[in-house]
Amino acid sequence: MHMADALIAPAVAGTMYAASAFAAGYSIKKIKEEDEFKKIPTMGVMGAFIFATQMLNFTIPGTGSSGHLCGGMLASALLGPFAGFLTMIGVLLVQCLLFADGGLLALGCNIWNMAFYGCFVGALLIWKPMMKNGASRAKIIAASVLGSVITLQMGAFSVSLETLLSGITELPFSVFVATMQPIHLAIGLVEGLITAAVLIFVQEARPEMLWGVAEEAKSAKLSKGWTLGVIAVIAAFFGGVVSHFASAFPDGLEWSMEKVAGTTELEAAGSAYDTAANIQDATSLLPDYAFASGNGGTSFSGIVGALVVVIVVVGVSMLIRTNRKRAQK
């Protein structure tokens, strides 16, 4: 559901950058107030896991479309809405700048559509209330599926609304939204099951790592380090091996565009688009997760991208922590 720049007018892009920046600023303020810096290792590992898993497009049977994990619901169920949101920003930023996945002008939209709803709506309005009296497998599955479906529906609707406000006439709102919502319902169901599988593993291995869950007497089976280590190994396997076998079908957004406009790519002209494109051309060392020669590169991109996400997420989080300590002196 990464939007390209051609889908967004500069005014809409600026508005969504402002909205996403406000949410990011508020998240930084909250993690400082609540001293959530002990979550930094988990933020790094989960950022890498979400990055790697987003490379695994799965086919939606009978549609000719594919989908991939967004990750906001998963991140916030382990990190809470604020640390989860900042982690998701790290993932989307690396995808945009290093791999040209999603437009730079549209980055504010992509952060809002793919991270804000999952981390704030999913965590605060769905996950936390359902876990108030403790977690069980059934409750984790229900919250994961419900949260993923609802927040992905909100994200898909926002994409359609943003194109409407941007005056993209090739994508008439009523037709586009009627195409976007059903396909992302199917994608949301699969994302919910993937999210539930990871969270059930964490519940069994280290139950106190689940965010917003009432204290339980259930004993941990693995240390926190081992739990994160297992997730990191899975991320490396997904990014370095399984990503090579990802579905080649267009994702839900591209599929919807092809159905409505007859193409997965639209054109846009103007200085804002040219500037954004020039910046991405300079920063994207592995555009579309491939070498410049076009031969391979997917597995390499999966490993390198996951490592860069860890560096970005952990590095920025430590800078925020250092800034907080200086402010307290």
C-alpha cells in the first residue's frame, strides 16, 4: 500500500507530512515521559522483522493480487503505540530512501496510512481493551485479526480519499474505493493471522513482552534475549531466503489502480515531483530491492535493509534518550 508520488498533490502531501510529524513528535514526547527506552532492543528487532516480512508478498487466491504485512498492529502490540509508531517510521523511511519503495513526496501519507492507524487505533482502541483482563490465544487471535482488518480498511480508505483530494481523475473515488476496500479486507485477514502467530509465540516465550496485557502468573520459557534472537533469525531467513519466492502479483493498491485506471503507474509533472524524484534517485542504492543491473538483489536487499532499519531505529532512539538525559541535567 506504498503510495507513489504521482498519486498525491503537493498540498495533500504537505498536510499529511504535518499530520504524521505531529504524531511522531507526540510519540517522542510520550516515550520520554514514560521512560520507554528499555524497549530499544525490541524496537530494533521488530523493525527488522517488519521490514523483512513486508518483502513477502502473498497471493490473494482468485484475484491476481497480492498483499504484505503492514506491521503497525504487530509493532504496537509489543511496543505500545508510541514506540511502535516510531519503529514503523524507521521501516518506511528506509524503504523510501534506500529502496525507492513509496514516493518521498507521499511519505507522510504512507506513514499515516500504514503506521498511524495500526499503532494508535489498533493498539489503543482494540488491542489494549481486549487484553485488559489478561491474554489468551483466542483473545490474541481475535484482537490481531480484528485490529488488522479495521486498521487496514482505514488505511485503504485514506489512500482513496487522498487521491480524491489530490484531484487524480484517473481514479474516480467511488470506483476506486469500491475496489480498494474488498481486496484490503482479504489482505487484512491474512495480516491478522500472521500477527497473531508472532504474538502467540511471544506469549508462550516471554508473556510480559506483550504490551497492555494484565499481569499474569504464567512463567517465561525463554529469556528476552533469546526471544528477540529467535525473531531476528526469522527476520533474516524471511529477508534473505523466503523473499526470493514472494508473489509477483501486484499488491492491493497496484491491483486496484490497474482495475480502475488500466495501469499501475501514473504520471505527474511539477517541480515538487522532480525534486522528490531527484532526491530518491540519489539515495536509493537498491531501487525496487534489486541491483542496478537488474539481476537479483532481492535476498541482499532483505538482509541489508533489515540491518539498516535496526541501525536507524536504534540509533535515533538512543539519540532521543541522550537528549532526554541532557535535558534532565
